[in-house]
Amino acid sequence: MEMEKVYFQLLNNTTRFSLDQNTLTLSYFDEKKLLVFERQPF
């Protein structure tokens, strides 16, 4: 449950996102990357 709590806190702190090819990056302004998601091939 702690990991889930941290995940939602990071989502809540997100102010920007960028999408580049297969990578979605959620960040706090341009200062800090909070979460990075990569698309996996099928």
C-alpha cells in the first residue's frame, strides 16, 4: 500500500508531461522527472 500512496502523491505533484516516441514522462515543471512510462511491444 505504501507504494500506491507514493504513486498517487507523485501524480498529484505532476505539472507537466511529455510524450516522445514510446515514452511518457510526468514531471514537476522542468525541474524533476516524477514518473516515466515506456510502452512495451506486443
